[in-house]
Amino acid sequence: MLGIIKLKYHAFLRKKDWINIQLKIGYSFLFIYYLDRTLNSTRYFCLMPSVMNNELMPLSCMELMFAVNSAFVLLLLMATFSIGGFLLRGLILVLNLYISGFNEHLLYGADSYAFFLTFYLTLTPLYSRSRDFNLGRASIFLFKLQLSYIYICTSVSKLADPVWRSGQALYYFEILPLWLASFSSIEILGYLICYFVMISQILLAFLLWGRYRKQVFFLACIFHGVLAVLLNLYFFSALVVICLIIFLDTKANT
């Protein structure tokens, strides 16, 4: 019985066009993400260095950012329902690069993943239209490489941080749930959690390329799901998982 279930599970994974699934889920979630940013734009502006240094941002700049974000949300909505072609993807690419210029000082890690995912999704249809189209294949490979690079850099930066090495990182998180904050002062627990996160990130960077990448992807979903619940990083964790879907597509490796 277990053998039959296992065979059906692997057959299900092989039949799925994970690139197109990622395309649909990606555009849908990016629409939600940037809509939230547009409706709560003041919260993001408050994190800019100019605001943190008590320098008022010109009203015209804030209005321009709101207008650009609104137009970007509309384009993402059109892309979600496959309205438009190369022109639409070109506009999304241009606005994505433009918005990233505004957000270069923002502190949210989700912004980086949203930028990478949007940039990659504009090139994905090139691969979907022709399996031999080199630009599409290259974009997929480089996107995978970028995700692994982010994992490695994140893990190494944590290892270089005395706060993480000493296991005290949880103590400095101001967004911890109350029940977890009460445990953050337990030295051995904080130590184990910090090193578990660092080791998991470095392992994911390499194991997602291996033979058992589907199983590793499932573990990565659990890992980021736990981080989302513990640290309230829901947008960030969801964006990372959506990005990692590309590792499920075996056709992209051929």
C-alpha cells in the first residue's frame, strides 16, 4: 500500500509543470504583497534612513512612489490572469527595477526576494515557449544559483555575528510571540535554535540541487513555516517558498 502511494506521489510530481505553477502562484502572491505595500506605504517610508534621521521625505516623492506602486500592482494583477504579452512583462521588469531603486535602503528581506522573483518571472515564459531557448534556461539556472548564494551569505553572515554565535539572537528580536520571548533567556535553547537556523540555511543551499531535492523542498517549507510563525515573517517566508518551487522542475535541469 505504501509502495503504491509512493509511486503515485512521484508520478504526480513528474507530471506537474512546476515552472508554470510557480508563474501563477508567484504573480498572485506578488500582487498581494505589493498591494499591501501600497496600502501601507507610510510604514515602509518610516524605515528609510532619511526618515530615521528626522529628515522629511518630500511629499512629491511619496506621491510618486505611491503612484508607481499602484501601477505595478495593476500590472501584476494583469499578469496573474495572463492578460498581456511581452509588453506587459517588459513594463513589469522596468517598474521592478525602478521600485528597487526607491527601496535600496529598506530593511525588509522580503523586498529582496520580491525583486528577484519578479525579475525572474518576467523571463520564465521565454523558457516555457521553447525548451531550447537559451535565455530562458539561463535565467532559471541563474535564479537557482542566486537563491543558493543568498542562503550561503545569510548563514555566513550569522556565523560571523557574535550575537548569533553566542546563541543570543532571539533575545534581540522585538517581534517574538510572548510565549517564545519567555524562553529566549534560556541559554541552551537559544544556542540550539541559532545554530539550527545557521546550519539549515547552509545545507539547503546545496541539498536543493541534489537527487532528493523534492524531499528537501518539503523540509524547507516546514523550516520557513516555523520561522514565519515564530518570528511573524509571513510575507518573507511565503516569498522564499515560492522562489524555491523552481527546484522541483526536473525539466529545467536537462
